[in-house]
Amino acid sequence: MDAKQLEIIRESVILGRVSEIGQAVQAALDLGLGAEEILQGALLPAMDEVGRRFECEQIFVPEMMASAKAMQTSLKLLRPLFAQSGVEPVAKVVLGTVQGDMHDIGKNLVGLMLEGGGFQVQDLGTNVHPGRFVQAVQGGAVIVGLSALLTTTMTNMPAVLRALEAAGVRERVKVIIGGAPVNQAYADEIGADGYAPDASRAVGLARALLGMSSAVTGLPLQG
Amino acid sequence: MPSPRVTWQSIAGESKGAANRPHMGEMPKVRVDFEPLDRWAVVEPRITLLDAARAAGVGLVSLCGGVGSCESCEVQLVQGHVSPPSAAERSTFSESDLAQGWRLACQATPMSDLRLWAPPSSLEHSQRLQLESDLPLAGSPSLIRGQKTGLGLAVDLGTSKLAGYLVDLESGETLATAGAMNPQARFGEDVISRIAHVGRQPNGARELREAATLALEDILDELCTAAGAERSQIVEAVIVGNTAMHHLLLGLPVSQLGAAPFMPAAAQAMDLSPEQIGLRLEPGARVHLPPLLAGFVGSDHVAMLLATGLWKTKQTAAAIDIGTNTEITLAHGGRLLSCSCASGPALEGAHIRHGMRAGPGAIERVWIERGVVAVHTIAGAPAAGICGSGLVDAVAEMRAAGILDARGAADPRAPGLRSGKDGHGWEFVLVAATDDPGSREIVLTASDIRQLQLAKAAIRAGLQVLAQEAGVQEEMIEQVDVAGAFGSYLNIRSAVRLGMLPPLARGRFRQVGNAAGLGARQLLTGAEQRAAEEEIVRRMQYVELATHPEFAPAFVQAMQL
């Protein structure tokens, strides 16, 4: 009964059934399943599968967004219960599109996937001044994600790194970058800690940088 | 016999349309005129319009051997009578299209002398190119007889290509046309990379400015030679281009164009001496640069609106200039709304496994029926790759054949589909390699389909946002002018099937070629046009898609096939 309900939830997320997922999660809770169980047993494995399918080019952005939306809907229902049972999010991530750049679809997708991966995400939006990233780190973020979509704005990424250094907090965080014009070589050049080509791999990168196992079952929870 | 330019993977029959016609007896021959190419033929009324086109030296594209399946040979009846629509034509065209005279050339036969209009997308490449600069828009005002004497120079300074025209200012006649690739391309294919070049290299701005000036000088030489004219006869010039091209030519700052809010340094109309542009003309000659509309919508767009008449239309109508950047204007109730969409370089063949620019050997038409793929390449050369319009056709056909679903995922059992390199995704074979030397296998990959989905979604979503801002439903749009070289190559029907363009009747779409070039010429001789420039800028409402809340959801939705 329990396993079946978890499977239903898993399917719903993978297929992006945003209108059905709420009922499915509620049904699981009514059966007595815990929020933690639902997260670990259905939601996280589902998002891992979505990520795998995206990387294999079996699904594309619209499908990934639908799944991420289903995930968000579930998390909304479960969050109050996490707080009650003392379940902490994996880690705090701050995301933003750099100064001068208004693109956000990719960044938003990364945010959804990271949430789906159990991270707590603070999204600063677009055209973000470096100082705001520094504030977020001072507020506890351990990963900074920078996005830029133009070759003329990616040059604003080093300014964020310098601001973090100037504030004395660079050592505290991992900085990852993404966006069409950037790549691993650019990440190395500017001293970022990593680069991910898409939202799915951003989750794996974030976990790896925090020394976490990439397999869902081995997920340690940190504050 | 099927045209030798088509690569067949099965046998096709000859033009079947006429074979089933009842015997006509001895009927007098008829004259069939083809516009806008100005060619004609006197033919037996028994033969199809497709055969009549061949007799007239008009190259209509036909992939299916004239059986009415591939829908490539569309023509519009302007004057005269033709046979009633066949079953194939009824399944191709809506009632309103048929009422407007749209026919398949392979199916219809003449019943009187005829005048037919062949849209650019039905024409073979070389004839299409010729039209690009010369296209008199059906029903558009021709160049006006001016008050001035002497010659005028009009230039459309495009990101990839320049188009130049030499005009007799008194008669309004175009004496010569010339085209050239933009030499700035070596500093960056697209506008953003050229702006980045200026930022990175201390001499970057000067290099780009000099490249532009050099190109103008070369075109000027070519035009004067072709017309047998002297530079000293040129008293007036109009140069149009997108905002970045305009700024690079004038040496204006461009770095702010590379970041939000993408503001032009100076957008007003300018009248300069040739020296200020670096052009060698008589010092008394005037160079007019029309105003710009926004950071990514330039004076070329203004010129296009003039030439198409969109600026003063009473209809609800749209004009779309498709490229790496697509600019759209929607006119409704006297309002003009514009936006710029980053459609990306996939439509120019970039980031596509076997993608290439339109040129000899580029697959530009694709037709799939019962598991067989037929392609048509530019100039009939052996297939070397696929260009943007070919990609649009291919994906539309793959979707129609059920090889792709609405999400763009492929049915793994489809014939011609195989596993991709490194086990990632899949590949679909368009052209199989043969033993002929120089023969290449051409495939489409899952990633190629995705790239096209992104490009076409940006364009459609841009139009949808404008429609929403204007308070109209897409169905209410009465006319869509598709401008630019790509627009002339594009198979409109495939673009509609893909959802790149809204699902309106075929007759509502016009392919207007280089309307910006025509507009630039009109600005030389027409006082009305000069006044209109200012009015356009005043009335224009620019919609910034990047910050519009409806764009992202519309974009994601529009990715569906």
C-alpha cells in the first residue's frame, strides 16, 4: 500500500502531473507516511530520474519544468511537516543572474531542480549587484550560483568573486556558474569552483562540491 | 520525369494532375504570365501550371513529381480562370485560401489566359535570390518620382549581408543593385559578439568601423560600374541597419547595448556629410540615417514598416523579420507595438550537427511520405548540409509523419531512426551516403530538434506577447509580412505547422523579401516617407520581452511541436 502510493507520487512527478500531485501526496500522508519518507522514497528519486532523462535528451525543458512544478507543489505541502519533525534542508543556495543581464528562464529551472534536490534556494532575480550575493552568503548561503546569457555580461561574474573576497567570505562558499556563453574553461579562468551545462547537472555539481554522495539514499542532511 | 535536383529514395511518377483531366478537344492556346518574375509562356490548356512554369523558365519547386502531395508548388491566381480545385488542393488549402486564388501548380490547368503570382518559397533558389532585392511588393507603392535630380544611394547595412541600390532620383527607378557579405563577420558572427569585441580589444571599435566603411565603398564601386554612373552624380544617400550596425558605423559607444537595459547611445534621425561616415562622395551630398526604435530594433525595421505600409494600415497586421534576432511589429487600431526576440543562430545553421548557411548543397526542402524522405538542395548540388529553412521543413514533416511527438521526442520504432553517437539520444537520416564521390550522409539529431524548438518558440512567444499587449487574439491578425532573406526561403506552411507562425490561412502571409531595402529607397525620393519616420518612432510602443511576465510561460508553451 505504502510502496504503491510512493510509486504513484514518483510517476506523477516524472510525468509532470502538476494537477494530480497534490492529491497523491495528501493520500500518502493520510496513509500515515511521513514527510521524510515521501521525500526520500518518492520525490528525490523522481527528480533524479527526470535529470537523467534530460541529460539523455529523452525529455526537454518544458517537461523538466512540469516535473519541477510538481515537485514544488509537493514541497509546499510537506514543508510545514519538515519544520515540525526537525528535518533540515540540505544546504542553502543563493542564485542570481549577474548585473546587466535580464535572462532568467535557465536560472529559474536550476532553482526548481535544486529545491527538488532538497536544497533551500534564495533566488535574487536578475541584474543582481555583487553586494547582494555577499549579503546572502553572510546570511548563511554555502553555494552561490551565477547565471549569464550574453558574452557581454558574463564578464560581470568576476566582480562577484572579488566582492566575496573583499568581504572575507570567499572561503566559506562554493561558487558555480552557468549560462550559454560560459564553460568549464571560463570557470577555471575566473576562479569559480564549478560549471554546469544544465539545471540537472547543477544539482549533481552542488552535491559534489559539498562533499555529498550523488546517490539519493546516501544524502546526509546538513543545516 | 521528376526534377533531377531532387534526391529520391524511391520512384516517383510523372505529373499526374493533368492525366485525369477530361479530354479538352482542340482548344486555343493560352498565355500564362508569372509574376513577379515577368516571364510567360503560351501553352496548351491541357498542361498543368507547373508545366507552364517550366515552359516559361520559372523554376517552381516540386518534390513529389507533381502528384499534389508535397505542397511545394503553391501559386496564386491573380487574373483568369483555372480548373476547379482537385482533391489534393482541397486538402491543402482552406476555403478562404481557395477563394483568394491559391492553387497547386501541379494540379491546376488553365481555362483562359492567366496571370499567376509565385511566392518566393515556391521558387528555386537562384530566382528567389534575384527577387530578394527587386521584389516589388504586390500592391506596394513603387518608388515615387522625386523633385531632385541626380542619383541616390540606398544601403541596408545588415549584420550578415549588405544590400545596396543606386536610384535615379528623378524617375525613381533603381538603376543597379549589389550585395556583399558584411566583412565585420570576422570580428563576430552576431551583434553581441561584435559588441564584445569592442569591449575586449583597444582598437576593436575602429576595426569594426573601418570594415563597415570598406564594405560601403566596395558596394558603391560595384553599383556605379553596373549603372555606368559616376560617384559625383550621387547627391543623396540613405543607410539603414539595426542599432548595433548603426552605432558601429558612426563610432558611437556600444558597450551599453550589451547589457540591460540595452539603450542606444543616440536614436534620432541624422543627416550627415559623407565624410562623417567615411564615404567618398561629393562633399555636398547628404547622408540620411533614419531613427532607431530600440536597442535591438533599428532603422532597418523602420524602413520595413514604411515599405510594407504597416505603419499606416487600418488592419490588424504584423511584420516579422526573422534572423538570429527576430524583430516583430504588430499594428492594431492605430497602435504599433514592437519587440525583439533572441531566436538564436539555429535558423542560420549554427549549433546544428549538419547545419550550414543557405548556399549550394544546403537542403532547403524536405518531404516525407510513407517512410520515404525526399530532399531538395539549393542549386541542385549534392547535399552538403541543411540550412534553416530545410530544418523547419524537416521537423514539420517529421512531426506530420508521427516520427516526432508534440514534445519533440522521437518514436524509437520510426524507420530511419537510429541511436545517437555515444548512446545519447537519436539520429534521423535525411540523406543516405552513396558510392558517389563527395556523397555525404546528412542526419538530424535529437539536439537539432531541440535547437529548432527553442528558436521557433522565441519567435511565436514574442508575437503572442505583442498580441496580448494589443488586446487581440492571434486569429484576428489579417496579414503577416515575413521579411528578410530567411523569410523568403521559409516554407510558410511548415512554419505554421511547427507553431513558429500563428495558424492563419496561407493567404494572410506575404513574403516581402528585403523590404528594408525598398524602404530605404523610398526614403530617398519620398517626402511622405521622411515625415513618416518620425511618426513611426513617436507611435511605436516597444515591449521588452525579457521583463515581460507573460514571455517565459508563452516561450515554454510555444516549444511544443
